[in-house]
Amino acid sequence: MRERIAARRPIGIFDSGVGGLTVLSALHRRLPGESFLYLGDTARLPYGTKSAGTVQRYALKAATHLLRHGVKLLVVACNTATSFALAQLIEASPVPVAGVVEPGVRAALALGVHRIGVIGTEGTIRSGSYQRALARLDGAVSVRGVACPLFVPLAEEGWGDHPITDQVAQTYLTPLLEWGAQALILGCTHYPLLIPSLKRTAGPGVKLVDSASSVADAVAESYPSLLEPGGHGRGEIFIHLTDASEHFLKVARNILGGTPEHLEVVHLDPGGSD
Ligand code: DGL
């Protein structure tokens, strides 16, 4: 009975901006009966250039906001926050917390390749989270990580298929391609928005691992008792932003296939000081 009541509560998801919408969209497709509350912490974007302590503070604030709204599950749709704050979030949260690093690693290992490149924010690469997860799940693969700090603003701008993005990608990816990477993990939820440019630059021989659908599968498989059985109507999507953002709306329309119906600007500090 308690679980049936829990099943009607939304799933909470957060990221610094539009990136986590790639995960939201995969979850919405995988679990159409679920409702979602998505928090885009646009007032504090980017997370990827901040220190571990700052990202932990932001992530805890974001999670507290979602928990205050009664979410039954937290999905950290941000690699930087997963890398720096997953352990703290799990400890602080009364509901289960799912991150994005391990599903991406599992998806890459399923390809059976030996040289895996990881691209992510400065924070994610500096944290070594992917390198650790890959070593833990398959000690035999070689891993190399490259931070790509300009990718997040390009994704927020909606320049996923653009000559400037091609040039930037060329600069970031060349060392990984010369090293012989057979697969590239998109270790930032913003990067799937750049796939046209990334594909062109990486070429057909390199597999791009977008972990959004692996995250959706992992959530669906790990918490069946908390979830709505599929096929009973469509759940709703609620979006909270910490700062009004035209860019967010433009990209959200593309990813979600229409203007979000329920969108609100919120303050994470009760006094509205942020
Ligand atoms: N989308 C986020 C990630 O997956 C963070 C991007 C940022 O705010 O720097 O790391």
C-alpha cells in the first residue's frame, strides 16, 4: 500500500542546466507512466568548473529542493555532481539516489573495446570517477580522459551541429583519436546535444557512448517497486529553473518535442536570496 502511494510521486532529476534533459527524455520514454520534476540549476551553471566542495553544496541544495517536493527517487543527471557528491547525496537522502557514471561505464564496457576515451567537464575528469569505475568493473581496459570545458556553453547555446563546435571538438578529441580510442564516453549530460559535431569529428570508427538510455534502463531495473507500471496514461513533466533562461527553453523544446507545460522559476534558499 505504502509503495503504491509512493509510486504516484514524481521522480526528481537535476542538472546545472539543459544537459540533464537528455536523461529526462530517455526516462520519460522508458517510463511513460511516471511524472518527473526536473530542476535545472541555471543560476549556478556551470558546475564543471567549480571545486568539489562547491559542487557538493550545490548538489545538496538541489536534492533538498526536490525532496521538499516529495520526489520518490533522485536521479543525479549530472556527471560532475555524480563524481563529486553521489556519496553525500546517498547518505543525506531518505529516497534512493541514482547517478550517471556507472551506467555510462557499463554501456562502454558492453561494446567490448579496449581503449576508452572519456570526455567530461574539468571537475569530472579531475575527480577520476570514470577511471575508477572502469578499473573496478574491468581492470583490463585502457582509459584516457580529456576535459572539454567549452562544450557546455556550446550545448547551452544549442550549437550541436555547428562549424565552431566542429573546430573545438577537433582540438579536444585529436589527442584521444591519435591515442587510438575505440569508444568515447560522453561523460557530461550536455554532450549528447553535440552529437552531430562529435560524430563528424570522431569519424565512423569510434563509438560514442551516450549514457542517457543506460541510466533510464538502470533506474527502471533497480527500483521496480517504486515505479508506475507502464501503459497507464502518460505522466507529467514539471520543470523548475533557478534562473529564467531563454536558451533553456529553446533547447528544451527540441529535446522534449514541445514547450514544457509546467515551468517555474524557483529559489533554492527559503528566503529567495539565490
Ligand atoms: N551536465 C553536467 C555534467 O554532466 C554539468 C555541466 C556543467 O554545469 O558544467 O557534468
